[in-house]
Amino acid sequence: MAARSEHTAARAFFTRRAGAWEERFAHQTPAYEAGVARMRLAPGGVAVDLGCGTGRAMPALREQVGAGGRVLGIDVTPAMLAAAARHGRTRHGALLAADCTRLPLPGASVHGIFSAGLLDHLPNPYAALREWARVSARGGVLLLFHPSGRAERAARHGRPLDPADLLAEENLRPALESAGWHLDAYEDAAGHFLARALLA
């Protein structure tokens, strides 16, 4: 029930903002491209932009996996997916409405997951990490990303950094490991947040 309520609230929040989302955040596209570049995916693989919004990471993911690969943009908000389609993201991959904790994908079928600003907003992030591990092939890459660092985001909202923040390295590392991921790189910089993990 709580998870359903969270999803309903998320859909309502993003539905109201979907129409202007791309224009409002278009300046972040180079940061997304730089983040995706850190995944280092092989051509021919399957890449997912999870919580894709308007799908800003999809063109960069397509570049990595090439014409022989597959790119999926997955989001729980249909209005965001409609905006992604309007902005031509279907040229780079398929769009799918789905709950990121119950993905309609076979086990061990994905080689890379890019997720921007999603994990720490989920009602059960540990279940999400387990589900992302389920659909990922061994050695698969998970890249958690945000175009601003944790301190910058906290200051923007007028609050101090929370030591219980899931994205703090001392909290994120064990959360990833409990789901089968190994934290390979962690950067919480002024201009971006990036955590790269590999499926053991």
C-alpha cells in the first residue's frame, strides 16, 4: 500500500512537470553524456535508462551499444515517456512504462543500467538494487548519477547533509554489496554525483 501511494505521488509530481522538463534541464545533457561515458559498455549490449524521464541519457547509451545493441528507457510516469517520444528518444531505443522494482525483463539480460536521481527517492531502495541485480548479466554495470553533488543538492533545499543519506559512500557501499553489486568508483563532487558498481 505504501509503495503504491509513493508511485501515485511520483506520477502526479512528474506528470505536472513533464511538458517543460526537457527545456528546463536541457543544459544538463553534457553532464549526462559524460556520466554515460563512464559506463564503458561494449557494443551489442542491452542498456537501460532507468527512471529515464525524457530520456536524456538514451542517445549516449545508443552510442555505446551501437546499432547492434538495445536501449530501453523505463519510467513509471506515462507523461514523461510521452515527452521523451516528442523529443525523439524513440530514435535511440524503446520506451517502457514500468515500476523499477518489478521490471518486466528476463533475468541476466541487461549489461548496463544508468539511473539518475532515482535510488534515494524510492520507498524500498534495497529491493530496487536486488531487482536491478536480477535483470543484470554477470559483470553488468550500474551507474548511479546526478548532475550535482550531494552537498550542492542539500544546500539548494536549505538543509545540511544527512549522515543517513543512502548515497553517502559509507551507506551506499554496504547497500550495493547486500544486493550483489561491487562499488567500483565513487565521486561526490561539486558538479556531479557518480557511483559505478559491477555485478559480482
